[in-house]
Amino acid sequence: MEKQICAFCGRWYDIEAMISLHEDGKTFVLYYCEGCFPAVKSNVASLPYSHLFKWVKEGSHNDK
């Protein structure tokens, strides 16, 4: 099973438990665990350019 590190807490998790952050026009992707996701999403939402970001729950095709 593939693992990914949470960019916020630095712990390793199975990729299915991660939520990724994609910025429009960029290829760099950050992954966050479900525990850190609410804090990170709140921080990103306060940015004036937050509309450029897309959240994706790994293992699904739905945007978060």
C-alpha cells in the first residue's frame, strides 16, 4: 500500500487516508491527514487567492 507524509504534522499515512491540495496551474501537490485537514483548510480559506486551490480526497473522484 502506498504511503504519503502529511505536510502539516509530518506523519506517514496510507494514501487512501490523505487529502491532497492542488493549486491550479501547478504540478506540486501537498498531502494532509484527516486530522490536520480542518486546520489547514481554515488557513488556506483565509488567503486572498484561496479560489486557486482544490482539495481532493485520495481514493475518490470528489473534490473536498
